[in-house]
Amino acid sequence: MNEIDVMLAKNGDNEAIEKVFLKYKNDILRNSRNLFIKGGDVDDLLQEGYIGLLKAIKSFDETREVCFSTFANLCIKRQIITAVKSSNSNKNLRLNTSIIGDKDVNLEDLTQYAKPSLNYSSPEDLLLGKELVNLLGNFLNDNLTELEKKVFYYICKQYKYVEIAELLNEPPKKIDNAIQRVKKKILAYLTEYKKG
């Protein structure tokens, strides 16, 4: 990819934008690795990275003595870090901790049942998605055992079952069984929700 593609992308050429996106996909993945948005998932970080890349394309000044690659990586990194800081601020605390008491939750299992956040076609879809999250949170509070709630919390924080076993001072097999029970309960609830 060359600077001409960047200029074409800046002028709205979709093919050039696609080329730039493909070129910087690995940079976005690298910059989002090891970071976490409360209540979000990996796709949210990737989307933030692409937003940063779009900002870089739109504001790149070819007359300055800076290569686009350096500028793009800086914009990607800043956008992702800003999103992470924003999600971790107390400003969104109630939204970010609405599943199980004050526990942070990664809702990866919902992605096959709900549309990703940037693809909601209307405010109604967004409202329905939030309703599902709240209903699932209430269901989990009412139907998970204390052990299952703790296991679910650590799974959402991306701990492996062996690590959870150590943290909770329980045999790994017991933790693995709890994970399977939690998954079954969530999938059963979501299946019923989809039917209704």
C-alpha cells in the first residue's frame, strides 16, 4: 500500500478505504490485545481501532514530514486507550455493572442472540438489546448458585477454569462442572427468550 491509497481513501474511495483497513488490521489487533472494555468484548475494541484508523485517514496531512503508518498507529492506539479509559470511568458505572451486582461482565455468549452494538438499526433495537441484558442479569441473579455466580464472574474476566479453581480453592473438576451448568442455564434462557 502506498500514500496514494491513503489520499484516495481520504477522498472517500471505498476500494482504497478497504485496502487501508486490510493493511492495518494486524496493527489494530496488536493495539487492542491485553485491553478490556467493561461490559464489552474484543469486537468493541476492534471497532474503536477502526474508528481511530478512519480518523487518521481523514486528518492525515501529506505535506507534513510524517509517514502515514506512524500517524495511523498513533491514532489507533489513542482511540482504543480513550475508549478503555472511558469505559472504566465512574461516569458509566451503572451501565457497566448491570449484570450481577457490582461484577463486570463480558457478554460474549449473547452475540449469537443480539446484534453487535454498532449494527443496531434503530433505537428500538438498542432498547431491546438493553432489555435482554437486564432480563438475563435478573435471571442469573435468581438462578445461579453462589459458586456459579463466582465462577461466572471470573469467566467474564477471562480467567481459565484452573485459575478459578485456585482462586476459589476448589477442585478444577468442580469449577468445570459449574461452568457447564452456567452455560446450560444461559443458553436455555436465551433460547426461551428468542421463542417469546
